Amino acid sequence: DQQVKQNSPSLSVQEGRISILNCDYTNSMFDYFLWYKKYPAEGPTFLISISSIKDKNEDGRFTVFLNKSAKHLSLHIVPSQPGDSAVYFCAASGATGGFKTIFGAGTRLFVKA
Amino acid sequence: KAGVTQTPRYLIKTRGQQVTLSCSPISGHRSVSWYQQTPGQGLQFLFEYFSETQRNKGNFPGRFSGRQFSNSRSEMNVSTLELGDSALYLCASREGAGETQYFGPGTRLLVL
């Protein structure tokens, strides 16, 4: 049972444009959501998070939007840079699940120069 | 602070053998989680330890086990290795429940 889904395995974007990565979840008890970035041969790096009491969180070029009614979150990267090319994982956790963090399958982002 | 460290970084084993992987969390972090990453499968949760007790467990067979020591360092053991166990094994630590996890570089295991 995939509780966190990233339906796009890959995304290609031109440098300078916006990258939008999407994530859907099924468990309404999740109350904390995170995005991680992963380069080859490295562990995932924490990027940005959002709690369920908010609908937007911004950190520099990265903004995460949460739509609780649709059980959907997205990560916007503006402007996209070639160094952003990596695999992005969406994750969710909640108190009722013992704060176990569930990850999506990841989306590979290619930013073309 | 030093980050999460994992040893070894690479490992080659044959079917039927067993393997032990080690993880040292960030200083002060009492929670350690283990994940398996295979192509197209994302990060599959194995288990989480907090203060030497297993707090959460994923849907993996009993061949996968772990433990945590009093200094918060953790080990993961896989017995009777199968070809399908070839994967990147990631360890993550955090201060406590509900906090953000920070990952180590992983141990890449190849089972021949």
C-alpha cells in the first residue's frame, strides 16, 4: 500500500524556468511533510518541510505547497538551476503512525542549461 | 556537528551469507532509522530505534534485524542473503519523534 505517491518518475526543465514536483498521499493522519534531494552516491539531503497547519512554506528558491483537502503537496523551484538536477523524494509522517516517515518513489529532475 | 556516518560504504557478499552494517548518528540524536533503496522503489522503511528500543518496524522479513547501543550507534543485520537484497541501505538520525531526519551516505550492498 503506497501511502505516499510521486507519479512522475522524471521531469525535464529548462534552466531559469520553474520546476514543479508533485506528491499525493492517502493517509489523512499525516501531519508533517518533507522534501529531500538526493544526488547519486550520496544520502538524501533535507530540503524543506511543512506541517499540516500551514499551506505554504518558503525557503529561498524552494516553496512547498500543501493542499490538505486534496491530500496533495508540491515543491516549486524557481528559478531552476543545473545543480538542482537530482532525485527528489517526498515524505510524510504523523503522530498516530509513531512518526514513522514514509517516502515516495522519487522524481528525477533534469535541469537543462 | 559531524553528520551521520555509515560503514562500510560498499560491500559484496554471496547468497546465503550474512552481513552487518553500522551507523553512527549525529551527536545528540537518539533515534536511528534504516531504509532500503532499490531502483524505482524509493526508500522502504525497515525499522527505527530510539534509546535502544525498536519503536517502529516496516514490512520486511525476519532476516532483517537491528539493534541500537547505549551510545545511539546502530547496527543492521541481514541473514541468509538473497539476490534481491542488493540495494543501497540508508541510515537516518533525528533528535526525537516528529523531528526531521538526517541521512548518512549509505552502504551499497551487492549480493552475488
